[in-house]
Amino acid sequence: MNKDLESTMKFEGISEDKISVSDALNYVNEALLEKGYNPINQIIGYILSGDSSYVTSYKNARSIIKKFERDELLEEILTYYLNRK
């Protein structure tokens, strides 16, 4: 028997406890893209309504974005936009 099949493998995903707002937004963006959604529309819908169903649960994206207050997400987005000019 193959020795690799006898041992348990551990998957190390994204560490939700230590993720920054910026990293969370990037992660959610990628998850939404992979599922075929328009990330801008979906994230705006979530920020405006607070309804987490705008964000896919794929790759735990919904749980990750809900770790932050919506005003924190908006602050990160505005700070990035205003500082890039």
C-alpha cells in the first residue's frame, strides 16, 4: 500500500484570525471571481445592506468578510482609493 495514503494530510488555508481587512477583501474578491460573480457588485451589496448572502460561502469567503464591520471595509476601500492618487 502507498505510504502517502496511510497518513493524514493537513490543509493549511487562510488564517482567519490574523487576516487584515485588505487581505480579506482580496480573498473574497478571488472567491467571488472563481464562482463567476461580479465582486464589485456583490461587495457593494453586502456593505450597503449588511446581508451576507451577497458573498459566496465558497472557500469560507462569507465567514471571512463577516469578521470585519462594514465601516471597516469601506474605510479600507476609501483609504486605498484616496492614497493611490
